[in-house]
Amino acid sequence: MSKNKKALSREARAKRNFYRLVLPAFIIFALVIIVPFFLGFYYSLTDWKSVTQTNLQFVGLKNFTDSLSDTRFQYSLMITVIFALFNVIVINIVSFGLALLVSSKIKLKDIFRAGFFIPNLIGGLVLGYIWQFIYNSVFPALGQMIGSDFLINNLFLGDVKLAVTALIITNTWQYAGYIMMIYFAALQNVPSSLVESASLDGANAWQRLRHIIIPMVMPAFTVSLFLTITNSFKIFDVNFSLTGGGPSLLWHDKAIQSTEFITMNIYNTASGDNLMAQGQARAVILFFILV
């Protein structure tokens, strides 16, 4: 009987300790994530236009239908998907290449690894202004030095066709080092004896990469793809400071911003156009796209 009581008391203490540890974290999570999400969803069903507005009217799904029928939002969604597709491919190829480089037997590989990771520590706004200077001042000057008409005559941030490319280059420079570390960690788990055995059997570098290394680091590809996809859809700070959504173009006979990605469209709708409820509806749409 005493043993049963001791076991029950231990169970009770374990439960109390569990709730003591979990409850504070759950309260913070609820206040920061759950409550704002449901409040945002509620506001998306109203005519909310200002933070000082008190008499909110329920409008149902009107903000969602207006958003989905808006040409500007349709373009933002389309250009974000295009950007995400190319951004994910470029970042993962560059990151995996860098991981292979710093996993090899080259000298100073630790310095290279740190150097490749450092851009990820720079804030997006600062990074955008740095690359704005590079595109607007450094590239034309470099073009004059080497005699490249492409660098002299093309304004990367002022050309509709090149602005998205400029954002992909900038985002890759910032994020590739972070994804590189994921691939680098996965490559450390590939048995060197297996690679050496394949080499002795006559497998060349491409065959070893294709048939041994890539299959063994496939879980890292899954994680990296998930992270780069979500990062591509949520990009805002670099977009805001580098292009500001520009340059303008005509799309379906309407003037729109060519690099106004979906997050910037949400921001401009809510803050610039004072359509707070519609901006919130667009944020909910983005949430379900990412989920």
C-alpha cells in the first residue's frame, strides 16, 4: 500500500512539474501567436479601417473576395510564386555547393565556412541598402573598369526584368550560408569509408555524389526546401529596402509595382491604403498558403 502511495505521489509531482514547466510557455505562445491570429481573423471579417475605429461592422468574406479579385494582389501572388520558385532552386544549389566546398580538404575551410555564414547575421533592411549601393554605384563603376556594356547600361533595380533577379541574388547571398550549415551537418554523417570504397571501385566524383552523397543527405534537402520556401514567401525587409516594390509596370491595363511581393502588398494595403481589414484578410490568405 505504501509503495502504491509513493508511486502515486511521484506521478502527481511529475504532473505538477510538467504543468509548471509547460504552462508559462503555453501562456506566452497563446498571447503572442494564438490570440493575435484569431483576432486578426476576426478583423478580416469586419470593415476595420483604423486603429481608432470602434463601431466595427461584420462584412463576412467580402475582404477575401475583394482581395482575390484585386489585380494588384493577383500580380503580387503570381510574382511571389515565381520569385519563390527560382529563389528556392538557386539558394539550395549554391548552399549545397558551398557545403561540399567546406567539407572538402581545402585549406582555410573553417574561415570559408564562417565567411559564408556571416551575411546571414546582417539585418535584412541593412542588407538591402548595401546591395542597393552595389547595384546603383559599384556595378556601373566596375563595368567602366572592365568595359562591360551590360553593367554600365543596365539599371538592375530600375529594370522590370532585372529587379526580381537582383532580389534573388541578394537573398541568396544572405541566406545561402545558413542553408549551407544544414547541408554541411548532413555531409558529416556520410561515412568517408563508403565514399572511399566507391572511389576505389572506379566511381568518379559525379557518380559518388549522385549515388552515395545525395541519397544520404536527402533529409537535409527536405528541411532546406521547407525553410527556403517559407523564407521566400515571407520576404519583406530586403524587398522593402532594396526595391521598395518598384519599378512600376502595366499589367492588365493597370499600373502596379513589379516587385511588390505578397508581404509588401499586405503592408501597403493595410498601412498605405488604410484598408486594415483587407490587409488582414490577405495575411490570412498567406497563412493558409504557407500551411
